[in-house]
Amino acid sequence: MDLNRIAQLRDDYAKNGIVHLPRGLGPAGLEAAQAAFEWSMANPGPLARSFEGGTGTFYNDLLNPKAFDAYRSLLEGSEAADLVAGLWPGSDIWFLYEQIFLKEGGESRRTPWHQDSSYLPIGGETIAVMWIPFDPVPKADSLEFVVGSHRGVLYDGSSFDPKDDTAPIYGNGAMPRLPDIEKNRAAFDIVSFACEPGDVVVFHPAILHGGAPTHVGTRRRTLSLRFFGNDAHYAARPVFDPEAAALDQSVFGQMRRQLTNGAPFRHPYFPKIRDGAKAA
């Protein structure tokens, strides 16, 4: 792990909302990440679901309340948190939650363009998603990002409707509807990265991103780790179906009842894994 390289990428992350770190995880870190992924596959949480569209499998799970103990060696003993700490020098680092994706067995739909922040009650500069692939991903089939869009408009979330990628999750007018980026790609500054196992892509959850289809005879397994730092604050979002009941019983439901907009994003559920004062 080259922390000097990470330091050089701080400005890129702040400006563009996205950085690619080839071989960001060493062999031991990659092994720990794969073990965490396999644990999540074997232990579905209350938000596990499969998406319709295409002929293959598209499986997703996230925010499993039992995940931290299973992920502890990855979070405390690998390069993962060090990479994020390198982007936010002096900040404490908390683990937000994990998310896994499995696409295999045939043609799966591309992930619709969206911003994770549309679904998450958190705002601020020091928030990051670490995307870790376990299979080679060619550039044409990788995640795509609209450069700098984390500093722009926050759109209504995609409902992942197979008939309309821009169909909103809320539809209450609080946020504008997503633009049809696929039909107007030339109007956006889009980047993507070919990735090998051990590579890491780190992005701000407010950046517009999508893509990453799979094809017959291929498989893609990815793990996302989410982190936040000192300036993260609570940002209320509407409650939506079909996950409303499970979300309301999760830590986010508790925070919705306890915090007001702009309050520091803190809850005992989220473990601190780096102390910024000690690292400074």
C-alpha cells in the first residue's frame, strides 16, 4: 500500500468524487475481503433481495446488523480503512455498513444511473464507498461515474424499475427526477475503470454512477464498504417501499426518530475504526 500515492489522490477525490486504486488491497487484504463477502452470501440480512431484469442473477444484500463482527478482521487488519484515512487526514473514521453484489448466470441488466445519497440519511464531504471486485472487470462492463456530480444536484433515487431506469423511488417532488443519462451520454463527463481483483474504486455516495452489466458465461462478485468521517451529518430522506418496514427497524429508523437535519451523524451502531487524533 502506497500512502504517498493516496495523498496525491486527495484532491482528485474532493474534486471529482472518484479515485481508482490499482492493487489497493494486497493478497491478505483481498483474502479478508473475499471471506467477508462469502460470510454475507451465507448469512442474508433483512434487506437482502434479488432484482428483476435480464436472464441472470442480480443479488444484493446490505446493512446486516451482524456483519461487523464477521468483517472485523477486514476493517481492522487490512488496508481498507488506511486507504480512506489517507483521503481524510486527521479525521476519525467510522464504518457505516457493508453491501454485496452478485451477478452471474446470464445477461443481467446494467445498474441504473443513481446516487447512493438519495437513499441514505447522511451528508458531508467525508463519506466514501469502497468498491472491491473479486473478478476481472473490463472497462466496458465496469461501473461508470459522472465526474464531479457529487457536487451537483441530488436527484430522486431510481426505483430500479426494469421498464424505466429514471422512475423515482419517492416521486413526491422533494428531489428532481433523474436525467436519462443513457440517452444523452455525450452531455456528461463519464469515466470507468478496468479492474482486477485487489483493485479498489473509492467514490462519494452523491456521485452519479451506474453500469456494470454481466454477460452469459461471466460472473461478478463485488463488495462495497462504506465509511464516514468527522464532518458527516444527518440528512433526512423520505421512507420508501418495499423496504420501509425493514429500514424503519434498522439503525436508520432509529436515527430518523432521534436526530434532526444537520446533526452530527453519530450512533453507537457505527464502530470507530480509526482515531484521527492519534494518526495526526
